[in-house]
Amino acid sequence: MGMKYWKRYDAKYKLGNIKNLYYFIQSKAKKLGKPFDRKSKRGRPYSISPYEYVAVFIISTLLDFSLRDNELVSDILCEKHIDHSTFGKAFHRISYIYLKKLLIMIRNEIRNIFGNVEHVLIADSTGVITDRAYAKTIIKCKKKKRKIVEKMNILAEYYPSKKAIVIATGDAFFSSDAYSAVKMLDEIDLDAEILFADAGFDYEGLFEKCFKQQIKPIIKQRKYDKSPRKYRKKTLEVFDEEAYKKFRGVIEGIFGGLETRRLLFTRYKKKSMRMKHIIAMAIVHNINTYMANFSFVSLSFHLNICIFHSISRCRKEFYSSLFNSSMMMKQ
């Protein structure tokens, strides 16, 4: 039978506390390699390792922390006080591509544990609100400002038998839904046979991409006066209204979950940082899915390994001094 809902819920938050998540994300980052390196040997060494900066960035996204909040909790997480400006400079050096690789890595682990289970692809996008970020525009011949709204494009995998939905990959660079979907299909290995999407993904290039990858596109199309082209016509023939209504809306659960946690919001001013923050939101969803569905044993195994390798210098000095004192007492 397995664990009941409330037992799983309780175990998730007992094991998945912030300190354990900090070590868990570090372990994944170490598999990918360093997110950035020192430009030269001159200057002061890093306060903490680049992997730890990645872990702090993901946790600050999960908890909606500002840089000042990161400074406040640095004594608990990093076991040393780190200035907020140091965090800001380090986060800026973490690349957008590195975070996408981290997202795909966690997705691959979830897929490997699920095994050969039937699943479908669902594509969608949503807006991400910015904090006091405005762009100049002209409305009725008058110069005005409009609030900037970023876009989060995702390609998700839904496992009906497991009742789980995982973000396979994400994009925050392209504003076009359909074009971003074409790019995301190239980024990952897929074995799903169906792709569900709304009319925003009505694009001849996406239909062609799906059929070439042997994926059946159940994509709602807009009404046109002209006769449909080759791949558009083929998509109309395979469109299944009942399946579309059954599966298309599942992806909204991702956006609802993120919005409930106030994660569809970014306070970063730079465009590059806002893009990275959006990918970090997708990583947060996958970590929550990883924790909620399985792997209390495997998660604790990863944590134990990472905690062993992440013992601070203070603890090492403490244990070494304790060992030395015990040896002197024996003598």
C-alpha cells in the first residue's frame, strides 16, 4: 500500500528541510561541474564554493528571499556571514545554460526512477510579474511607462499512473510560445508519443517538428480562411477533442502551485537575472515533485553523501583537535 498522504506529507517536510535541500542541490551541482570559476589567482578566495552559491540561489527562489534575506540566513546555511552584495555578484555569474542543465538533470532522475511508464507531453506558458520594472512606450502620442511582464515557457511530462507532472525543460528567452516549443523539443531526449498544447502553439514549424520526431501533436488550431498546408492539415486530421480536454489543463497545476508559493514573481532588475530566476522556479517545481512522489530512501542517501563531503572547516578543526586531545590523554 505504501505511505498514506499525510505520512508522506509529514516525511517530506521532515527530510526536506532547508539545510537538507541545501546539500541536495549542491550534490546535483557538483555532478554538473563548476558554474563559474575565478578569473585569475589574484584577489581574495571565494567565501563559499560556487556550488553553494547555486544552492543558495535555488533556495532563495523557493522561499522568495531577497539578497538581504540571503545575508540574514547565510550564518545558518553557509555557516559564515556573507554580505548581500557578494551573493548578488555570484548569482550574476551563474549562467542561464547551467541552470537549464540542472533542471534537465533533476527531470532525468525522476524519469529514471519512474521507469518505462506511459506519459504525455504538454506545452504552455505563463506571465511572470516583475517588481518596479518598467519600459518606455508611446500611447496615444504620449510618452508613458508600461510594467514589464516576463514569460515562462515550459515543456512538461505528465505521468497519469503516478499522478505526477514534471517540467522536462523550460525557456525564458523567447516570447513566442510556438518557437520556444520547437527549441525545447531539441534540448532533451523524448519518448512520449503525444504533445498537447493550446492555440498559442499553432505553428507549421512545430507541427513539422512533431511529426519528424514521431510525436502526435494534439494542438488546437485557430480558424483560417485559407486551406490548411501539409502539416497543418495532417494535425487537423489527428486532433482528438476528448483527449485535449482531458489532458491539456493538467499543466495549469504547475502554474497554480508556483503562484500559490508566490513564485511567479521576480524582483531582479536585469533581464539576464530575471531569465535565470524563471528557470530556478522550474527547478523548484521539479525538486518538490521529486520529494513528494518517492525517494525518501534515495533522497536521504544523496543527502548523507553530500553532508559528508560538505563538512565545514570549523567542524574539521573541531574533530581534529578532539582527536589530538584524546591521543595526548592516552600518552
